[in-house]
Amino acid sequence: MQITETVNEGLHREFKIVIPQSDLDRRLTTRVEEIKPQVSLKGFRPGKAPISFLKKTFGKQIMGEIVEQAVSESSQKAVTERSLKPATPPRVDLVSELDTVVNGKSDLEFTVKIDLMPDFELADPAKIKVERLVSEVTDAAVDEAVERLAKQTQTYTPRGEGEKAHKSDSVIIDFVGRVDGEEFAGGKAEDFNLVLGSGQFVPGFEDQLEGAKAGDERVVKVKFPADYPEAKLADKDAEFTVRVKEIRKPDELNIDDELAKKLGLDSLGTLKERVREQLKGDFARASRLHMKRRILDALDETHHFDLPPAMVQTEFDGIWRAVEAELQREGKKPEDEGKSEDELRKEYREIAERRVRLGLVLAKLGEQNGITVSQDEVNRAIAARARQFPGQEQQVFQFYASNPQAAAEIRAPIFEDKVVDFIAELATVTDRPVDRETLLLDPDEAAAKLKKADEPEKKKTGKKKKE
């Protein structure tokens, strides 16, 4: 066996491996001798068939197994002899024609490509400084949430004959929508219940039904937004023929003990307390989400090292497949996002690189600090997942039990959260009070909003220093 290193660039290694035909034949002879006692062939007593005859009869089948084993063993030898730490399984490309090798007519030659795990120093978690956004659950927030619950139980009473529809009324309508004179998918319905002012339809649609009476037929003209999910309708003018069949006015909305009883509780006070606890939980989860994102940002900014190309490519391929599937569902092209395909690919490759980098950093932090995920923790996560599919719980458990990759995808976020919690205990975490709206924003949107809010303050501070 001859192993020659042909490429040594950064974290990438390539080897040419040649196994002589004589070595393969020797392995074949050894294997045939092992099976000879068990072989019974017509014309020969059991175990007495000549080796040459057995090689001729079974050689091709056995040689296939030998080649597979030789490739695996020699690839592993290339790794172990050099104490390499592969980031992904070695990739093998045959150079020899497989048929000629199996038929014993040539040496076995192939290349092995290996991406290595990077060796890097971890930043000290104790030096990380991040903000944790927090918000108080106010009485006003509780009252708003209770009011939203009350609206979910809203009842309506038919308006008198000839009465006009007002905002907040419920109207029962039939409608047919057309673009360029042609009906379009999803633009037609009968007996549709629409609350005017709810924003359920395209902007402008509901406004044009205010003042209508039962029995009226109206032509409603609207323009679909440029960012409408259905690409074929985006930025298009549309015309709806609407027939108003019934108008109902909202009954008085009473927020009292009776409302609480409708919702299965004994009093309004109990309802408000339940809502307050729910909001506290929601706020706490949102607060942790912002802190986690800032910690991951800090880790990404403080670690700079080469990444295994294959790991990045695999991550990017998964992201890009999801992007293409989303664009296809929406009937869009990359250009519809305001960027060329090359620009989008570059953007998502950077996301793939960030994910791989953070994954390696978190894995090393967890390993060095003995952070693990128990099977009980995984089982609880799977049970929570199973509860999302009532009646199919057993199938969910069986799926994860028989699919190690799926189980690993359950384990990974648990491990990530435990490492983030470990970092948060060591890092300097400063609470920053914000309003509820900011707290519930996406972390990127919240960061942009707060950065913009801080700019005038920085300018003001700078001016005072200058004076």
C-alpha cells in the first residue's frame, strides 16, 4: 500500500492511495481459504474444491467486498498515521476502473479528500459584555391582553333592515376577484364572514364596504402590495365584485366576571392574574432570546479561524435549498428580493460560515467545561414534540428512536442553550429596560431600533464633551 499526500492547504488534505493488484489477490486468497470449509460445490466433496476454482467461481463477488474494505482501511490509516482530526467523513474518488480492479487486472488507485477540524483558542467568556432587554408587565399590558381575549368571544346582532355597515361590524359576503379581467386562485368565496377594520383583506377592501346595506352589490378596487406573498398578484390592480348578504353589529363588550367564566375561570381577578403570569413568561422568553443572540454575536466577533470547507458547503447547501424552495412556493426569483442570485448566494454563504463557526466554538466550550445533554433531556424534548401531534404520539417516538439524525437535531439546540446559559453566568450581562413592543421584536430589528435611538444621545454627549 502506498499513501502519498498530494494537497496540504489550510484545513484541506488530499492523498493518493495505491494498493497493488498482488496485495488484493493475496487478500482474495486469504478470504477464499477462510470460506473453503463451508463451501459445497457439485463434483467436489465439502471443503475439497481447489482454491483456483473457488477464486474463479466467487472471486468477483468477494473482490468487491475486499475493495470496499481496502478503501476504508487505507483511508483510516492515512488519518491515524498523521494524527489528523477530520471535520467530516473522508471523501473517496476512485481513479482505477472498478471493473478492472475487481477482475484482478489492475492496481486499486483512489484519492482521499479530508477537511480537518480547526485548532483555535477560545475567547474568555468572562470578558464578554452583552445587554439583556427587559420589560415590566404593566397593568395596561394586562388590560390590553384581557381585552384581546374578550374580543375573541365577541358576539354580534343583525342590524335592522336598511341599516348601513360601520367599522367593526361583521358582514357576510360573496365575492369574486379579478386581475386583468381574469379570476385568480383564492380570489373567490361565498358566505365569508369579514369584520370591517380587522385588516384581514388587502388594504382598502374593507374601507369600501363601509356604508353598504344588506343586498347591495359593490365593485371594490384595490392594489395588491408590492411585497404580497403571491408573486403573481404583487403590485397588481384588482377588482372584486362583492355582494353583501348580511350585516351584524358588535354587542357590548363586557370585561367582568362573566367573561372569566366563559373562559373557564372563577373571576376577572383570576383571569388577570393568569394573563399577567402568561405575559411574564412571554417577556422572559423574549428577554432570553435577545440575550442569547447578543452572546452568539459576541462569540462570532471574537473568534477568527479557518473553517472546514466541506462543513461550510454542507451548511450552505441546506440553507440554499430552503431558500430556493421558499422562492418557488412564492413564485419568485432571486431578483424579486432586490438582489442578484450571486449576491444572495454570498449573503447566505456568510450565514453558513457564521453557523459553522459558532457550532465549533460552542462545541469546544461545551467539551472543555463538561457540558453534556442527558438522554432524559432528549426524551423530554421528544415528548414535547410528540404532544404537537395528538393521536400520533407513538409514531413520533418511533421516528426519533429509529432515526439517529433526527434525534441529533433534537439534541443540538438543547446543548446550545446549555452552553449559552453557562456563558451567561460568566459574562457581564447588563439589563436594559425597553418597552414591550421593542422586547417582542426580532433581535435584529430590536438592535437596529435601539442603535437608532442611541445615536442622538451619543451626539448630545459628544457635543457636551466638546463644549
